Amino acid sequence: MTVTARAAADYDVLVLGEVLVEIHAGTALREAADGTPARISYSGDALNAAAAAAAAGARTALLAVVGDDELSVPLLRRAAELGVDVSHVRRAPHPNGAYLLSADPDGDREFVYWRTRSAGSTLAPGHVGSWRDLLTRCGALVTSGITGALSPSSRAAVLAAARLVHAAGGHLTYDPNFRPRLTGRSEARELLTRIAPLTGLLKTSCPADAQALVGTTDPRRAAARLRALGARTVAVTAGAGRLLLDDGSGADYHPVPVNPAPVDATGAGDCFTGTATARLVLGDSLQEAVAHGIAAASLSVSGRGGTGRVPPFSETAALAAVHRSGAAGRAGRPRRADAPPPDPDR
């Protein structure tokens, strides 16, 4: 699968969703005490994916609603610094959503969110209508189940935007990103069922998303069930070290480059999604785009927070090339007769 940006496109990639104020605690949240140091930055799955798409070389714009509090200015400034066009962002007389995060290099993370009546949750079909020309002319749209779970109006907005892009011949990337504190399984499954047939790339995680939404902890079964819902291509992150890709011609595991100095995995999945989508629109083959997405995600865990480390594409491409050549070499080595077969659940 190769997605080619249309000549009349104003943007290669549009990202529809939520931007959040990120407060990174210096200790485990249950140990946070008076005087615990914290660091403010800006994240949210939409901003993380948009930043990655821009770094991968795509003309990228953010479609979101931000608040009227004092943090809106630095929030939008940070997005612009990351190469994302924020000129189409709308305002609402509500505070920006925020979350408190604690993470360690082993991947253990804790979150506390403040989203009730946030500006992001006011996203509605009316906003999508105002962006109609952009959506019908873009190369690709990235959105998520998190966005659809913020409110009934946000859910309607996600569906409306997805349908516009699909009907116009654009590419849709969707990540269910199931969050049990934000939505129930039945609601998330129902949205997934309606979105999947519109997607060119559906990225999910296993076991977390797969068990909740398609009832399996096996990545291959998860991919097959998502394709049965209508998704053209499915990417399943199956732990820290590998990703399963199923485009209907077969399901194959792709190893992930090991980051020798991990700091925080927050936003790594969004980095994959944004990078892979951007590279598809810019003309990469599916295999090339996925290799670039995997490399960018691996590099991103060297930073703290969702946008703490957005690798430049030169670095991403170099790592992808080295990793793919190494993987090809390993694939060519005969496996010992007494070596155990790969474990599908690891």
C-alpha cells in the first residue's frame, strides 16, 4: 500500500484530536508530597502524532479546540515550534485539559487526568464543517478513539471527519486507544466498528486494546478480527520489542530497534502513527513507512513526556536503514533445529 498525496492537497496530514497540558511529576504519584518537583510540557495524542508527522516531512496541521486560559499561548507556541500549523485551531471558553504523569525507564507509567468540561471535549460536527475544505483536500487524516470518547459531540465529530476524508479519497489512520477511565467497552467497540471500514491504517495495541475491543490477547487474531471489520491494513504493537503488520497478504512481525537509553515511553505509539502516516502520504511503500514509524517511536522514548523527543527524519531514516539491514541479515540465518519457535504471546 502506498498513499500518494493529491496534487491539490493543502496539507499532507491533518490530525484531529485533543491537546493537553502535561505535568510530569518527579516521583511516583502515590509518593508525591508537598514540594514534589514537576515539569510542565504539552502533549495529547493529537499533538504527539502531529509533531511526528511534521518531523517526518509532511505538511501537517492540527484540528483541535483549545481553551481560553493562560496556558493556551505556550501550548500553541510549542505546537508551532514542532512544525505543526495551528492556524485552524479553534477556541472555546473552557480550560485546557491536563494530566499528571509519572514514568520510569522500564515503561511503568501512572496518569491522572483533568478533562471534565475541557475545551477539547467541546469538539463537535460544527467544527468539522468549518474544516470541510481542508479535510476533503488533505492527503491523510489521523484521529483516535480517545478523541471520540471525550464527549458525544467529539464522537460525532470523529465520525464526520472520517467520512469526509474517506469519501474524498483521502487516507485515514485510526488508533482506538481504549481508555477505560474515559469510555466503556461497548461504546469503544461501536465506534471502532463504524470507523474501521474507512481506515487505510488501523494501529492498535495488544493485549490492552485488543483484549478489550476484539476479545483476544493474540496479535494475529487481533489483526484478523480488525481486518474483518473492514480495516485495510492493521498494525498491532505487541510489547516493547515487536509490531505485527497485516495488510491482507500476510501477517508478519517487525522487530523494534532497541533504545539503549530509554527514559519514557509516553507518546511512542502516537509517534509511530504520525510518522508512518506521513511517510505513506509522501510516497513510501507500506513496509518503508512502517520501518520509519518503528524507528521514530524507538528514538522518541529517549525524551520525557509525549513531545519530549521528536526525532528529526534524518535520524529516523538512518536508524530504519540500519535496523532493516540487520533484520534482513538475521532473517537469513538458519534457525537451530533445537531452537524453540517464536512465542506468539511475547
